Amino acid sequence: MDSTDEPCCSAPGPTGRCSLEAIVTVDERGQMVLPKDLRARAGIRPGCKLAVIGWEREGETCCLTLIRADRLNDPVKNVVGPMVKDALSDEVST
């Protein structure tokens, strides 16, 4: 398996990290603009499809994650599973 077959969102380790990339504004039509440098680093080009993954807590969606749809060649749970597991372990430890 090469690096393009591995989910990029696995549990943080020596080579992975989570960071605030940008704050964007949603307009009245529900659209937002991802900054150019972020699109370039993420390989997002016109026509790219993004999967929107929601995290719900107490009946309210509190987090949304964007994942390039072409990275979802494995079942979605293999991609987002490590993130959920990591989030739950952080919640228990606080």
C-alpha cells in the first residue's frame, strides 16, 4: 500500500497533527471560500469533490470535517474512525 492508499487523518503521531487552517465566512447562499494557499496544500482544484463529515453531540452538529472524496477509496469508517476514537479518548480524559 502506498501513501495515497492510507487515510491521512489517522490518529496523531510523530508525523501527524491537527491545526486551525482558516476561518471562513458562509454567505447568504450557504457558500464559503477556502483560502487559495489551503486549497493548494490540500490539492483541491476546481471540480474536486469534498465529503462533509458531521459530528453530533447532544442532538446538535458541533463539528464538520471536509475530506477529499478521492481519499475515500476505503470504507469511510476507516478514514474517520481514528478521528472519532481520538476525540472520544480526549473527552474521557478531561
